[in-house]
Amino acid sequence: MARLWFNVVLVVVSVALCTAAAEFIVRQLDTSADNAPVGRHLDEIALAPGVDRAWFFADPPPLPNRRAIPKEWLDLVHKVEQSGITEGTRRADMFKAWNANFVGDPCRHVYLCGAPGHLFVYDPPSGEARPPYRFLPNATTPIGLVTNDYGFRGPPVPFARQRRTVRIAFIGASTTVGSHSFAYSYPEFIGGWLNIWAASRKLGVTFEILNAGRESITSSDNVVIVRDEVLPLRPDLLVYYEGANQFDLRTMTADVSSAAGSGVDHCPTKPAAGGAAAAASSSWLTDLQYESALVRRVQALFGARSLPEGGGEWTKKDYTLAWPKGLDPRDPDITRIDLPVHLTTILSDLDTIRAAGDSVGAELVLASFFWLVKDGMELDPIRHRSILDHINQNYGPFHYRDIERLAAFQNRVFAKYARVHDLAFIDVARLMPFDPDLFIDAIHNSYAGERLRAWVFLQGLVPIVERHLKSGAWPKKIEASQKPAPVFKPRPITFACTGKS
């Protein structure tokens, strides 16, 4: 009997060691695969004066505000898994402080009624329902996001401006905040590199970064974010990068029906297909995929059985795009009130952000927005599956050629807006390499792609920064802010949605 148990233990230990070895090897392979496209493209990006290529591989300093994850938060993730309603950002949603005026009655909310009976909320000082949420302050979430006092992603930043500092705020949505699982977002990379640049030139200046981005928001949300959360911190620059959340081609055709209305009469009593029982039985595997590269490989292997043939554009029905009469797509009149893909609203919001920034000496910098889409584009149906799904499902009815055309038009509008208002413009869409290996979908980067996009931004920002430093305009002597610090106190709420309201 003793020998039998010895053999059992030997087998268990052997399996554990082999699994650990396989996990290590797969992680190394994944890291190499993620970094490989960087090697193909790094030298294509022209360096700004004084920038050293070797800095690209330098990480920002470790985040001093990273802390242990509370057990109660891990339990919240488990409740989401048990609920069976796990699509999109449902896990991360548990660690957002939702705007109480946006939430209302959670059981009547089209989206939040799916939360597992618990949310954090805050009371907006303006009383508005925008933005829909802020990230919890001073938090390290189970997904990996680390926030400071203001709920911004990244390191602590003091409210009172210190001597000889330059403060840059980054405004946008998911492509600004970055994947919560990434160690750093693109603004954090830029902050680290700018401080290396300043040290190399013995400038005696420290750069501070504010990442005010958050997923799924619009330009109108960003108006309130800039006004209430960012400007009290007295930034010197506002860098705006966004071009997806209002990019709606349905504004140009009557052939494609609009999405259903946002209101609901009651909270769903059942989760999405598969149900809570199925979610519970598989939640251990779902949990593991966040930690284990080996599990992700196994899931990809089984998922490959459902792949369509080839990696080209999926078959789509015909439709007609109607451009506003008299609008020149090559040289758009940006004063028109009928610009497609909600650009009229976006430009109006940029006007508001620009004016608000000017009132406190914060200069707006605009960037073009990168879309990974081209007419006739062919992708690897396995390696680039998430990109194929994103373009052909999320933007399903529309052909690649039209998405490409409208994305280019949108960037021409942004470029002209910057030119008309004498703003610095960073042409990310032109400078970022068109390589699907740098992306996880048509707009979001892999971690290597995130770093490379930050490198592109750096080359555009260094001349702007250097110009202000040489002129003596920076670093500024900042007077105390007339507004209170944009801190807030979230509170938990619990609820039970029965399907009736």
C-alpha cells in the first residue's frame, strides 16, 4: 500500500512539474510572439531629436500604489462568473464607481440590471449623469488595474503642483486607459520616457502623467471629465485620442436598422445562453485563462474547430451610403452641422474642451485615430480571430472599404480642426505600423502594440514639450487651484432584481 501511494504521489508531482514547465515555455513563446512585430517596425519610426532608440525597452517605474487585492473583490468576480452574465467588461464593472444619476434604479437599467446584486456608486458634484462611471480610487483590481486618488489609472500625482513639473493629461476611451490586464498603459510609457529624456538632457524637470481614459465613453463624457476631474489638477497639455465609440456608419444609410432602444421595463431573470449553471461549472476554466498561458492555448485549439474558411472579409448584404449633399470628403467643411459618424457632436465637444483648457492654460493636442482595416484585407483566421470577429460582428453590416473610407475621412476632419485652431496634431494613423500582430481587434493593441503606439506618440510630443521649455513657458509657476481636488468617496449598494419593476 505504501508503494502504491508513493507511485501516486510521484505521478502527481511529475504532472505538476511538467505542467509548470509547459506553462513557462508557453509564456516565453507568447512573449516572443508579442514582441516579434516590434522588431519588424521599431526602426520605421523616425526619432524626435534627443530620443534614444534604446529607451523603447525601458519600463516605467513600478507603481508604488499597487496593493494586495481584497478577498471581497475576488468574491465579486466569482459572483459575476456564477451569474452567467460575463460578456465584455462585466468583471471589471464591479470595480467602477458608477454615477448614481446614470444608474437610477439598477433593476431598470438596460445594462446594470445584469450586475450580481452589487455595485459601487458615487454622487457626481455637477448632478449630471455624465460620465457614466469613474474607476475606484486607490485600487488594485483583480483584473490588474491600478488607480490613484482620483480614480485615474497610473501612479500617484499630488493635487498641488510641485516646482519644475510638467503635467500632461491623456483624454480618451478604452484605447487610452488600455487593457486593465496590461502592466502599463500608453500614457504611462510616455511619462517614463519623457523623464528619461529630461534626465538625459539635465533639464531638472519632472513629467507627471494623468490617464483620464476609460472604456465605452464618448466625447460628451470627456467634456465633463476634463471639466470636473482633469482641469482642477492644472495640466499643461491635454492629449485627445479617440475615434471609435461614436464611429457609427448607420448615420449614413437607411438600409441598416438602428440598434434597439436603451430602455427596459424589467431586469432579465435569466442570464445569456448557457445559464448560470453552465457558467458555474466552467468558471474555474474561465478564471484560469486570465492566469495561465497554457489554458489560453488549449482554449484556442478547441475554438479553432469553429473557424470559418480563410481570413478574408465575411459576406455582407448590399447597402448605400449617403454622403451629405455638397460635402467634399477630401476637404471637409468642418463647420457643417451634418457631418457623418457623429463628427458634428465630437467637434462641438472638442470646442468645449479646448475653451476649458485655454481658461487654465492647458493646451489641447489632437491625434488621428488608427483603424486596422483595409479593403481586401486578409488575416490569419486563427491568430487574428479576435480581429476578424470584431470587424465583421461589431461593425457587421458594413464593408471594409467603407469603414476604411470613413476612418480616413474622420482623420481628415481631425487634422483640419487642429489646423484651423492652431493645435498640435500627432498623425498616429499614418505613423503606426499596419500590422495585425500588434492588435487584438481593429482598434485595441496588444501589449507590444500599446508600447509601440506610445513610442509613436512620444516622437510627436517631444517637439511640443521642447518648444515650450525653450521658450520659458514651461515649467510654469502654478498658482494654487481654485477648485477642490477631484477626489470622491464611492459607496456600495446592493439590490435584488426579480424581473418586475
